[in-house]
Amino acid sequence: MKIAIILDPLDQIKTYKDTTYAMMAEAAARGHELHILMLDGVMWKHGRVIGESCRLELTGAESTEHTERWYRTELPREDPLAEFDAVLMRKDPPFDMEYVTATWLLELATREGARVFNDPRALRDHSEKLAIAEFPQFTAPTLVTRMEKQIHAFIDAHADVVVKPLDGMGGAQVFRVTDADPNRNVIVETLTWHGARSIMAQRYIPEIREGDKRILLIAGEPVPYSLARIPKAGETRGNLAAGGSGVARPLSARDLEIAAALGPELARRGLLLVGLDVIGDYLTEVNVTSPTCFQEIREQTGCNVAALFIDALEKACAA
């Protein structure tokens, strides 16, 4: 297949842990042709959605251990996205207006025959924080509002809560707040921009000490292992970007229950790859933009998640 991948700059990728790199390496090992483009390379031109892309060749070098680059690229060229067998949208957040504009363009490309994964409409329609509202049977008590009095009432009712912006990633601007916290007013004011921005408040889940589990769904089916992101000492955030450590674990009965309930419906919407975040028995996020943790799970369990993903991609493109 001829695969185009929309991603962040290559020099930012750490090959030893990056999920997109794992996808590329598995696809290349199978003989698939790789092309890469940045978000600004997606354009509408001459009445079609065009990508300014470069053909990519992997050298086998590691990004952190060798002076040789891990990739080689050819000169950029412009091709309609519909001429690729698959287009992978792997751009990391922020989910800003440029990202939204890209989903509009990619949706136009699908009408021209492009196969885009994850589906651009589904990417646009699934707020990674708010998507849990579709599945309240699996969530801890949660509030989404920009009204400061509502947030303070929620903190008073639950005594110990986590507050976070709706568009963050990697644990950025995530605060644990108690009803007796002397900083609660300034935290709420800062996160809501004095009532101008909606945020999420969730009752604190003590099981975070055992890890914030990332459960991967591929074509609606769960990978048999999660990656529990365990907070470092003194932290309540398990995110790897916030210093958490990842431990692969078999899925629990509750994990499988949540995956079975969400997987088929999310796959039906065109979400080939989804990362569910589960703390204890509670669903906390539904990640659809660029879910990660492929390499950590493979290193610890031998389960080749990238192979499972490329299997599903090949099947979807052949359908």
C-alpha cells in the first residue's frame, strides 16, 4: 500500500518510544510505501484536497543513540490525498482551529475517495474529555461547566476532586483540589479564565495510585494488555509526560466490560484506533487523536500492537 501519514516534525520523534514510528516501522517491514506530511501541507488546490508530502525511508537508526538520522526523505511533491491507499492522521494536539480546519479538508478528501484513519468527522466530533458523557454508566461523578459557583459547589460536595481543561494533553493544567485547599479560588479562576472557558471536574479516584490505565482499541477490539501510567512520588497525574512510569498489565474484567461496550460503536463511527483511559473502575477519557503506548506494551509483554494495527489498516483498506 501507499500510506500517507500526517504527523509532527520528524526531528521531534523519539523512535524508541513513539507509537507513530512503531506503525511506520511495521508498515515498512511489510513493504508498504511511506509518505509523510505536516498539517500545513494539507490544502485545497485546483478543486481537490492535495497533500505536500515527502516519500520516507527508515534507516534503522535510533533517534537517541546514533548520529545517523533514522530517516531519509525525498523532495516534496503534491498529490491528491485520494491517490494514497490510506491516510493516517497522527498529529498530536492541541486540538485548535488549525486542527479543526484539517478535519474539514480531510473530510472533503474522503468524499473524493481518500481513506482517512481516524475518520476526520469522528475526530472532530469526539472531544477526548467530553466523550465520556456518552457512557455515564462507566464514569465517576463529573461536571463540565465554566460557572465558577457550580465548580465550587462540586468541590464542596465531593471534598476531593480533579479539575482540568477540556483541550489539554499530557497532564498539562491538571489540578487536584480539596474543599479545604487555600488555592482553590485561584485554580478555578485560572482554569476557567474567570468564567470564560468550560472545564471538567471529576471526583478524585484514589485508585490512581495503581495507575491511569491506557486501554487500546483497534477496529473495536481491545489489545489484551493496558499500560498503567503510575504517578511518581508526590504526584496525582499518571501521564508519562508528567513523569509517570508505565507498567503493562492484562486487562481486568472491568476493563473488558468497558472495552466491549465502547469498542463496536466507536469502530462503527470510523475510529480505527482509540485509547481509553481508565482509573480503577472508571472511564476518564476517550483518546482519538493520536493514541500512544504501542512500544511500551510490546517491550514488556511481547504483544506487537503495531502489527495488530497494520493488520486492521490493511483489512480496512481492502474492504
